[in-house]
Amino acid sequence: MPTITTTDTPVTETPSGSGHTLSVLVNNEPGVLMRICQVFSRRAFNIDSLVVSQGRSRCFSRMTIGITGDPSGLHQIIMQVGKLIDVIHCFEHTSDNAVSKELMMLKLKCSQADRSQALQICEHFNGKTVDLTPVSMIVMITGDTIKVDAALTMFSQFEIIETVRTGKVVMARGELAT
């Protein structure tokens, strides 16, 4: 019988190369994301997470892109993305120069007998219960990737029905521009 893999199937292999987080400010125009994705594809970088939102002005959008690939090609990608039409600027962010957070919602099968334990885990990670039924609950956890991963590990003692994660959102520290 074939194995079915879903987005919630645990993966044990580690991605090749190292992870990077880019912040890209763009004109809010159709086709911009496609052109940026083509740059990553041509250079054999994989997009691990993508968060796009409109900026304070409707004319601009901010893209936060988590990528993996050969670190030696990163500078070239940043330069190529920065040269694209409708790209205002592209920066790499690290934990030294930026704050990054992500959000995860997970739906658990949880009986009333197990509910207090699930709520304690939620409270420990400063999470929030956003939906509750007699047989399930949806929990929202925010924080850095390590915290979100740790919460997911703790909740794995319950039957996890599904998870949804935003990917990283990043903002430059201090007076630096994101």
C-alpha cells in the first residue's frame, strides 16, 4: 500500500544548505511575486516560507521569504532580486539585526479528560485557545521558530488533526529599515 504524505507528516531529513530570511519591499503590482520566485528557482534555492502583506501605503507590499540553498549564491540572489522591476529593496535579516516571529495554529483531538493538560501546555507557551468543542480544540502559538517547534513537540502527545504556520515575519531592530 502506498504511503500518503501530507503537510503534517513529520519529516526527518534536513534541508540542504542553510536557511536565510529575506525582506523584500515591492510595488504592489501583479506579477512581482512570480518574477521573484523565478530568481530563486534559477539559482536552485527553495522557498520554505513566504509571508506577503500590504504595507502602510497600498502602493507597496512587504515580502518575508524564508529560503534554503547554497550560501555562496545568496549574495547573487539578493542582487538579482534588487534589480527586478517593482522591487524597492531586498535585505537579508539575521537574529543580530532583526526580530522574527511566526504564528502556528494547531487543531487537536482532545477529550475532556485530557483538556486540562492541553490547556497547561498552551499556557506554558503563552498560547491562546481560539476554538473549543467537546472533542477538539484549536490553539494559537506565536514566537520564534524554536518556541513554535517546541510547542508542536509538546502537543504531539495528543492526536494532532492539522497544523497551519505562517512562516517568519521579520522587522529590523532599532533605527534600521526593514
